[in-house]
Amino acid sequence: MSARRDRLRDIVETLTRHGLGFALGTLGLDRFRPADGATAQHRRPPRGVSLPVRVRLALEDLGAVYIKFGQIVSTRTDVLPPEYAAELAKLQDASPPITAAEVRAVIAEELGTAADGLLASLDDTPLATGSIGQVHCGRVAPDPEDAASGFPAGAAPGGRRIDVVVKVRRPGVVAQINEDLEIMAELAKRAERASTRAAGVHLAALVDEFSQTLRAELDYLQEARNVEHFAANFAGDTRVHIPRVFWDTTTSRVLTLERIQGIKVNDAAALRAAGIDAAELARRACDVLLKMVFEDGFFHADPHPGNFFVEADGRLGIIDFGMVGQISDSTRDQLVRMLVAIVDRDAARLTTALVRMCGAQAGGGFGGLQTDLGRLVDRYAGRPLAEIPIVPVLTELAALLRESRLRLPRETALLLKMLVMADGLGKQLDPGFELTTQLGPFSQQMILGSLSPEALADRLKKLGREALRFGTDAPEIMRRVVDVLERGGIDIHFRAEELDRLMDKAEKTGNRIVAGLITAALINAVGELVSAQPDRWRNWPKTLFTAGIGGVGALGAYLALTSRHRK
């Protein structure tokens, strides 16, 4: 408990030192204020230093967890004003290196006898240093499977050892991070209770998402599984080189990967000297990133230039797989609806898709958002999808979400961040690069895929199951309604003529419910048949198929007709 109190006092002192003492009450930290806190609280901010800059400086002083939080939040333009996002993007993780002796001790403790060969070749000078881990170069002997398969090509002739990078987690870092995350979560909840602004940006949910992301980065086994997932997705793709995982020398604290060497993708002089076409490289790199999203649904969520290398054979080598994103089927469906709505200039449909993607209920309270989205889609009216500038549109959408106090789910926010970073990477290589040109074919493929017989059959099955589930639950819902009425929970007064009209409507509604359930059953049956044999649906007996579709059409027409005249 003493360590926790000391950390809270450190937070109070840091905030006060940077002229942020006004936030102590909101965070519930007043009781940790020093004896001279009254003076410190009202200390004038440093002259000429803006509030976003002071926030950044405070996060830097608070250490690794707060720096990483600022870095991640800087990408959430759907919740953070642009001036803060721009400032927090400058945060750098400048943790001092741990000693070579500490690195070797962790490796020996984790790997046992398997560490001997690796330690003998380990370079004591770190290749990279971070707040969670430290990277060193080394070499390992290829195993028999490597020799048989020739992997990696030309890397180990005559049994020569393979160059690897070894990432080692800092000793004691898990306990330190967990303590800071617990404090951060507590402060976020207090801030939401005390401040409508903190509640409006869903601060506690942001901290929870960040905690999950950071804890995943602590487990190097998870990163190793991510690497293998990408390797499987790009198996046989000659454009990309995903490093190999060496499982014999990999644990949750030590990660050993094949070393990727080549020209950094942002080293313009070296690329020119090697005769590499920067414009073609920009297109190829972004095609790889877009394939991850729209074809694989599993993408690299931190595609900054330092994570991409051009190898001697022209392949694009990719590193650092600690932060990844996944696109679920439901998110993919909402993205399709948004793209179609933009092309069709349908602001209502775009609003519904966007609100649902944010986990809110569509239909009420978003009239202003729909008006703003209408102006947005009108601005790009008449343009094909491939000519709509994606980054300005995403930036404007993020601002509209922020004004409406809507927050994107983590995976979608990571996707937007990745697209913006991909656009930046492309423009760094080729100033004339337009991500939208590359995005167009993938978007069209995704839209067409949603209209395939298999996709339509899947939708029919889901629709039928939902309708049948509603039919199954209806008796229980009615019983609950009757219980409420029997307890006298609702008093309703009718005149005789009103009761007659009500009974007439009830009878019609009952007929429509029965017709709806029959329609749902037919839809489900047709969907099951189509999905069971998607390649042969055109060869079914005409009578069966026509009867099913005809029945659905007739009952659907009845429902539509009675809906128009239900008043």
C-alpha cells in the first residue's frame, strides 16, 4: 500500500509541476496534495506553453505506461481533439537500457540449456530499447526441418548459423505496469463521475482497451502467434517476408525471430542508390497492408516506416507484431453498408451504419449527425469510390463522431489508424500517392463479395433464425406482459369505439405475425438449402425453388400491403 501511495503522490507532484493541478479534484487526488498544495494548485502555467504541450510533458515524466497511453490515444481522433492528438503523437519511449548481465540472466532463466548456443553469440549492445523489452542480435543453428526445407533461402549454407533478433522482457516490468494500470483505471472512473467531458470521451473504456492492448504486449508468446498467423496468410506470396519464429528459444519473456535486414523503407537515399522505384514500392507496401484488412481480416496495427525493410531480393520484410487488429464479420458488414451509403449519397443509411458500429442504438438523437453526414456525402457526389480522398473523409468522420459523443470500437479505431498511417507511408515514398486509388479495388471486391450467393444465403439463414427465435420467445414475452397487467401495473382507459378499433388492429396484427413467422420459416429453409449446396443452386428442381421463392414473395407482399393499410 505504501508503494501505491508513493506513486499517487508522484502523480500529484508531476501534474502540479506542469501546471495541471486543476485536474486533481476531478481525479480524486486532493488528499495526496502536499502541505503547500494550495499554492502549487494555483501556480501559473509556464509562460507560452499550451495545455496540450503540458499534458505531453506530464505523461513523459510519469513514465512508460503513461507514454504508451498517450501514444495510443493520439490515434483516437474520434475522441481526442486534433491539437491534443498532434501533440501526443510526439511522445517517444526513451527508456534507459538494462545491462547485458540482466539480459543474459533472463535468457538463461527462461531457456535453461537451450540458452547456451544463443548466449554464446549474443551481441551485448542492444539493437533497440523500449519500456517493455530490449532487442539484441544473436545467432542460432538451423534445425533439421530448416535444412530439409531450405529455410531461409540461402541463409544457412553448410550449416552456418542463422541471424536472429532476441527480444527480452525487462525484469519486474509486469508488476510495475499492472500497478500503473490499476491506478489509471481508478483515476479514469473518478474522472468520469466528476467530469462530463471525461464521460463524453468514455475515458474508463479507453483505459480498459489500452490495458488489454498493453498486457497482450507483455506476453511474447502472443506476439509469436501473431507472427505465425501473418506467415500463414502470406504463405507463397513472393512480395512479403515474414520472419520465422524459433520456438525452442521463445517463451513469454524471450522472443527469438529470424532477423530481417535490408533498406529501411523511408531511407530515400539508399532506395535511390539501389535503383528501387519509390512509387512502385509505395503501391506494393499499401497493397500488402490492404490485403491484411480486406482479405485476411488480420492486420498489422503499427505500420510506421521503421517496421518495413526492402531486402536484397526485393521482398518487403515486416517486423514488430505486438499490436495487431482483427476485423469481425459484423464490422465488415457495417463497412460495406457505409461504403454503399457513401456511393449512393444515402446519409440516413450511413448514419445508421456508423451509429451501430459505435455500439449505440440507431434511430434517436442523431439527427444532427445525419445532417452533417449528408453534407459530407454531397461533397463527393458523382465521384467513383476510387476518387474519394480517404484520409480527409476519415478525419471528418472522426470529428463528427467526437461531436456526437460516439466512440468507435477498438478494432475499428485501429483500422482507421492503420489506413491513415498507410497513406502517410505511401506519401513519404511518393508525394503523388493516393491511398484511395489502391483502396478502390479492395472496397469493390468487399461489396461484391457481400452480394455473392453464399453471402446472401448466409444472410437469409441468419434472418430466418432471428425470426424463428423471436417466434419462440414471443409466448414468454406475452406471459410477462400478462403478469404486469394482472398486477395492475398499467391503467388504460378506453371508450367503446376506441376498443373496437383496437381489437380490429389486434386481429390484423395477429394475422401479420403468423404470416411473418411462416415467411421466416420459408426464408430459413431456402437459406439452408442454398448454403448447403451454393455451387448447385441453379440446378435444383424448378418446382421446389419456385415454390419457396413464390411463397416468400406472396407472404412478403401481404406483409407490405397490410403494413401500408395498418392505420
